[in-house]
Amino acid sequence: MKIAVLPGDGIGTEIVAQAIRVLDALDLPFEMETALVGGAAYEAHGHPLPDATLKLAKEADAVLFGAVGDWKYDKLDRPLRPEQAILGLRKNLGLFANFRPAICYEQLVDASSLKPELIAGLDILIIRELTGDIYFGQPRGRRTAVDGHFPGADEAFDTMRYSRPEVERIARVAFEAARKRSKRVTSVDKANVLETFQFWKDIVTEVGKEYPDVELDHMYVDNAAMQLVKAPKKFDVIVTGNMFGDILSDEAAMLTGSIGMLPSASLNASNQGLYEPSHGSAPDIAGKGVANPLATILSAAMMLRYSLNQEDAAQRIETAVKKVLAQGLRTPDIYSAGTTKVGTVEMGDAVLKALA
Ligand code: NAD
């Protein structure tokens, strides 16, 4: 099993170091190789995704990614900015399925802005299609309007589109994932208004017939946005398009209250994946030793589950994280009165101890 390790910038190096310690402690036959990405790669090689890094990522079974970016790169031409490395990896590896779990740990219910009874025990998985939809559809651009409400005025336009194979493959990913959980999929669309999403709904329904053991329902995106804050626990797996998924996955993430706790995965058709925390490089706390490494450690657990087929090891890590939280250990982002404040390395130490 080969893992490409791309720590990146800011807190990326600090949190990935802890995830590597945890992976090492599992005593599984991994080969891990580290490479530069993002701002660090730009500094060393003049590009955020150098050829050698891309080659390593392509050849690996999985990529463990930290975070990239720093405000000091904001003035660079767009193709040279650190964040372009993520887009380049997604495109080159064909990562079309984005998994964002939103899990509310019992010990952290007070970190949410929702009432504890609404989110205690929350465990949902949002699967977002990542390479199609209005974000990539052509044509797009600016022009002078020839019709519409204001002919002759400047206008801008984007194109929402999905092809059958794109919808079929993301639907299958969702049904397969649901089989490993409580066997329920909610497909989120806007079929009442958009042709693209009526098409989406029809195809998800068709694919659903191949999975009679999984319960499928459909929900309009506006209702889904409401239900996520009203009764989030009624969801299990949510599958949706790129734009709706972008918005709903951030909404769901915030239900849990802490960005430092949220892992994510992006997978391709052969289950090769990129695993990263949902947060960025946090330049405001980089180098201070206070970043929460748990999102990255939990991303490593997802990597074991989805790309490396090591479910037991994934569960060992998740159980260790729960244990550490139960012991009352907290990095500053999840600290509350009555708990013990620890730094990045101490949190890594505690997870290692809990694993043993
Ligand atoms: P951010 O997620 O880096 O930080 C937002 C806030 O959350 C900050 O206050 C930060 O200190 C805090 N935070 C984030 N992760 C934390 C952790 N593990 N532990 C404790 N606190 C944590 O978002 P931002 O400040 O908007 O962006 C900073 C840089 O990161 C930018 O250059 C942005 O482009 C980049 N970014 C990268 C990714 C990525 O690599 N996938 C994602 C988002 C943003």
C-alpha cells in the first residue's frame, strides 16, 4: 500500500506529522513518501503542483493531504496560487466523489450552535459530485445580451449540465457507501425547477433499483437546507451535485461546531483517493503548536476505510479519537471550561496512547 504524503503549508505540516505517527503505530505494510505541494512547492520549484509531486500522487493508492495556502500568495497569478494544486490533483486523478462526514461527538455537543438534543449522536455523510455541474459546464462567460430582460446589456452566464455516466457513477458510490452504514440515501435535487436535476433524479431512481436493500428518498435542495438545521439526524447518506453539495456540506460541517474535527475524502472510479481535513492552512495559528490534528487523523482513518480496505484499522483510529475526547483533552479550538487544554503534539501523543 503506497501513500503519497503532501503536508503543504501552514498548519499542514504540523497536523500531517501527527497523522503519520498514528499510521506508523498501526504496524501495517505502508510505504509512505512525502512531497512538496502548495506554497511550499512554489517556493522550491516555482509551481504549486510540481510534476514530481503529481507523479507520486498518481502512482500512490492514496494521498494524505494537509492544507495549502497563505495570504502572501494572494497576489500571484491564479495558476501559480497554492490552492490550484488541489484542483490539479482532483482533475489529474479524476476525483469525482467527495465524501464529507459530519459527526457530532458526544463530548463536543456544546460546540454546536444547535440545541444538544438535535445533534447529539449525529452521523451523516454528504457525498458531493465534484467534477461536473454548473462549476465546469460549458459554455460560460460574459457577452452582450441579445434577448432576455435587458437586450443590449452586459450579461454573464454559466451552464448547468450532467451526463448520464456522471450521475450513474456518483449514485453508485452513494448506494455502496450507504450499504456500509444504515442503508438510507437521500438524493438532493431541484427537479421542480431545473431540467438537469429532473434528469439527475430519474437516473438516481434507476440506479437505486440495483440496490433494493437501500432505502432511497428525494428532497429538494431548499428543503434539505432547512431539514439539516431542523432535524439533521434523520439523514444518513446525502448525495447531490457539485454546487448543492458545496453549500450543504459546509452547512452540515458547521452543525458539529468545529472545523478542526472534520475529515474529508475525494475518490475516483478505482477508489484511489485524496484525504484531507476540511479546513485550510490556518496561517493565523501556524507554527504555534496549537492546531487540532484530529481532522487529519480522522482523514487517515477514512483513507484506511475507502482506499486501503483496512476497516478494522480505521475503526481503531476512530475509537482512539473518541477515547481521547472522553478523557477531556482539547486543543484550543474545541476547548471548554472543565476540560484540559493540549497542543498539537500532545493531542497526537494521546491518540497514540489510546490506540495502544
Ligand atoms: P482556515 O480553515 O485555514 O481557517 C479558518 C479558521 O479556523 C482560522 O481561525 C483557523 O485558525 C481555524 N482553524 C482551521 N483549522 C484549524 C485546526 N486544525 N485547529 C484549530 N483551528 C483551526 O481558512 P482561511 O483562514 O479562510 O484560509 C487560510 C488559507 O487556507 C487560505 O490561503 C485559503 O485559501 C487556504 N485554504 C486551503 C484549503 C485546503 O488546503 N483544502 C481549504 C480552505 C482554505
